Amino acid sequence: MSALRRRYGRGLVLGVLMLVMVMVTACAKDTQGVLPSPPAQEESGDQNTAATDNKGEDEDGSSDEPVNPNEGNSTGEENSTGQEPVQEEDQPDASNQVDFSDAHSVTVLVNKEYALPEDYEPSDLVYPDVRFTFSEKIEKRMMRSEAAAALEKLFAGAEEDGIYLAGVSAYRSHSTQTSLFNRYVKKDGLEKAKTYSAVPGHSEHETGLAIDVSGSDGKCAAEDCFGDTKEAEWLAKHATEYGFIIRYPEGKEDITGYKYEPWHLRYVGTEISSDIAERGITLEEYYNAVPVTASP
């Protein structure tokens, strides 16, 4: 250092020292300003934890409909996926939940188990403007007004297809049904009579909503051979379009309690008749009122 002072002078030496100090200071700052690089994130980090949680939800069926759609849902509305609960096919839907015990309603259910009140008598009976197998204006020619209007449309629709129908027996009073049933019992015995005729109070004819029909010639009226006629074939295909059903269909005797009667029409309205036709069921099945277990 003494030699440098002698050769270059004091000023130059100081300058060199200052330069060295600046360089040392700069290096120290660079070393402090460089942060260590973080270790590489592995795939098993936070993202995998979330994925594991989601997997647990999938396995629980959160993306599928639960066995019980309303379980854990106090409102009974849509489940957590936003999908509406699936209704079981053999369970009646909400539209089926009507009061079928109301004798004054066209939806009333009358069979061997469900009877009309003893004093029931329709208040709106009229004579439908259709052909009958007889000319007298007697009670069995009458129907309730809504059913009568629908029957007129049914007969007109049949004629458009070249089918000519005739009424055989519609409304029966309680006293008439009593006399008729007693006559059948005397003829065939109680048990056999109950397979084709109703105990008084349990007959659909007493509602004013049912009618037995035949061809215009009256052949096979209320007889098994009617099932082989073109009239029966047309009714099986088209009656439901007008709000009527074949009340006692073939193969359903264990449900309705009566043998097959292709001539017996029952008015229930187009909404119910269409549903029954689409599902191929009886009125008992529609109301989930099976089996028929009563003795009448």
C-alpha cells in the first residue's frame, strides 16, 4: 500500500479502496435479495385433497338420485342435484288423489267394497239423445247430464266410423237394482249372481254414470258374444276418447270382482279415462283401491 502511495499518489489509492468497497456492498445486496426457490408442488397437494373430498361425495351418490328422493330434504322438493324425484311406476301420482267416495262426483268408485249411500239418487238425470233398443222413456234410458252429453258425442263419433250403437240399460234406481238382483239370485243362486250382478247399493248403474250398449240391432245385448262384434272392437279403441272406460275388462276379474263385460261403459271424464287407457289398468288400480276384498 505504501509503495502504491509513493508511485500513484494518495488520491488514486483512495479511489481504488472506494471502488472495492462499492463492489463488496453490491454483492452483499444481491445475495440478500435472492429468495430461495420454493419446492415444486406435487400432485398430491391441495388439489388432490379437494379431489378426494369430491370423490367421497360421488361415492355417496350426490350426482345420482337417492333411493329416497326426499331423505334429508325437509321441504320434500328437488334433491341436491336439481333433478325431480323419480316416482315409482306402481304408485298413484298426484292426479289420482281425488275423493272417490263422493257419490255426487263423476269420479266416484262403486264396487263390491265401496257402496253408495242408501238414500242416494242423482239430481241431474236426463234423457241422452241417442238410439236405444227400446222406445219407452223409462228410467233405464236416463243418465246424469255430463255423462249423457259425452254419450251423445261417443255415438256420433262411432257413426262417423260406420259403427251404429244402441243403449240397452243406463240408470237404475235402488229399488230396481234390488228387484233385478233378487231375480238373478233366484235363477242362479247367490254366489253365481254376484259374479255378474251387483248387490243393491254397489251397482254402478245406480250412479247414473254407467250404461250397457250393443249394436243398433240389439244382437248380443249384455251377452258374451258382444265381445266379438265390430261395435265392441270400436268401443275398446275409442271409448276413452269420450271419457268412458270399459269398466270390467278381460283378465281383471280378480280386481274388479266381475267377469268381462265389453258392453258396460262407465263415464269418468277424459282425464281419468285417458290415463287408465294408457296404463292398461282398472278404476280400482287407478285409485290404488285393490284388491277388492268385500263380500258383496
